[in-house]
Amino acid sequence: MSVVTGPPVKVPARRPARPRRSVTLVAGCALAGLVVAIAVVSLVWLPYAPDDTSGTRLMPPGPAHPLGTDKLGRDLLTQLMIGARIALTVGIGSVLLGGVLGVLGGLAAGFATRWLDDTIAALLDILIAFPTLLLAMLVVAVQSASLGSAVVAIGLGMSAIVARLTRVLVKRVLAQDFITAARVSGTSWPRVVTEHVLPNIWPTLLVNLALQLGLAVLAEASLSYLGLGPPPPNASWGRMLQEAQTTVLTAPVGAIAPGVLLVVLVVGVNLIADGLRDVADPTRRRTR
């Protein structure tokens, strides 16, 4: 019995899977990018001078003042643009300061002896239990209200959270077999940190720092609302909200506009953090 065979069937080659874009990351970049664009434009152009009070008090939106004026006659669009710059400056500055101090403290605790590690862990727990906003208020009260004081105050409060996370991540990495192999092969501890520890903990730290950026922006707005933020003529969304609370019924734009931009920036940063988590952990995205 003969078997009739046909021409060989060509199996199409499978294309390599393209990396899926995180929708939340794109949406977060779009929202946060809007505020960043406003802040960048404010560096080169402003509708009016920050201390210009030549406008009519509580003027409604119009051609001369697209968003109207506040109770002092200042242009609201100008104040919003400067507020975007202040929020990003304080937020990014606080994250950089808190991240550097936190990572250094976490590395020190991760490599420390047991009693020193326990001491550092206890100190970190005390700092974390202390309200960040209250700590920031104390620092600002001692150094007087300024842009630098806000950055230092929020950054110090943030560093304890970053340090505790770094400590946990470092200990988890140091328990792996490849660290033992690296030490047996003669690798020094500084090289272990730079070549093995930091590359394995940076994705989680990056996500956490992105979340801390949103919290830093809210903390700056809270300090400014209480009168402890950057002093005039530097505008701040928090101070704009505080000044507009007495005229919210007669001139609602003064309260709505900074509140909307504050929500847009914080939501955008949180979406970026969620998107970065998807990129760092693809299995999490597939299980959604």
C-alpha cells in the first residue's frame, strides 16, 4: 500500500511578541506632561508679572484675563503657571533628597550587624509613625517658610519610608545564592552593591519614588495652605486654594482651577507609578 504525500506545508514563522504598552503609563505621562508643559512655559513666558495687581479684583474670565483675577487683582492664569513650577520643583527636589538619604540609610541598615540593624529599624519605625506633614511643619517653622525649607522638610519625612523599603529589598537580595557566589569569587562589597544589589532593587524603588512624588506635591500644597510654603510672590496652588475659600461662591474659578491642576498632577503621577509597576512586573499586567 503506497502512501501519497503532498508538497510540504510551510509553517509561517512566528513573529516575536511585541512588548505591550501600559495604558496607565501612557495616560499618566499625558496628564503629568500637561502640568510639566505649563511649568516649562512659565520659565520663558507669563501673561503678567507675578506681583502685578493692576487688574480689577475678582474679575471674571475675559480676553484680558482668561481665568479672571483673584481678590488682590492678580491674574489667575499667571498664578497657576507659577504654581505648577513650584509644585514640580518641590516635588522632584523632595523625591531626590528623600531618595538619596533613604537609599543610603537602607543600604547601611541592610549591611549592618544585627544590633545596629535593629536600632536603625526602630528609628525608622519611629520616624514613619511621626506624621510627615507635622515633621515638615516643624522643619519649616525652625528654618522659616521658603522653597528650600519645603524641599528639606518633605524630603526628610520621605527618607524614612524609602529607607525602610530599601532595607527590606537589600536583605532579600543579600540572601540569594548569587551574592554568596560573588563573595566566594572575591568580589568586594562595593562591587556587590553596584553590580548586584542596586540593579535588583531599583525597579521597586522607582515605583515607590513615583508614588512619593504625588505625596510630595500634596504635602507642598498642604504646607502652602497653612501658610508655611514658599512666600510671595511665588504662587502655590495650596495658597491659592486658601485665598479663594472666602470667595468660592462669587469667584469659583480661583478655587476650581488650582484644585483641578493639583488632581491632574497627582493622578498622572500615580498612573505613571502603576504603569512602571506593570513594566517592572509583566506577570502582574497579564493577570489583570
